[in-house]
Amino acid sequence: MGGAMTCAQAVRVVAEDADFTQGPKTTTGNHSFIQRLLENGYDERPLHNKRTPKSEVPTLECVQAVEQILAQV
């Protein structure tokens, strides 16, 4: 991609290249995290607490990949 990326484009890069939504790294948490960022520009992580099931929390690897891409935007 040439030029500056939007937030949605950056997250889409992570979703497509890193297989966090439909591949070997898929979890409910990763899928939900990326989907909400793409569709609504909304980061759901502040809503998670100690009672949130682990399966609904994005993996550290996914979060780091998204943050690394967003740092370039």
C-alpha cells in the first residue's frame, strides 16, 4: 500500500497477513477484537475484566501485531 493507511486498513493488514481471524491463530477473542476494530473502530479490551472468559480475550500475539501496525499509521 502506498501512502498513509487508515486505521481500518492497518487492522485489515493484520487480519489478512497474520491469519488471526480465519486460520491457525484464530480464537474467538482475536476474531472479535479485529472485527470490532474493523467495523466500528472500537477497542473492546477495556471492557474485559477478570471474569471475562479467556477464550474471549485476544491473544497477546494478536494485540501486539495490531498495535505494531497501528503505530505505523
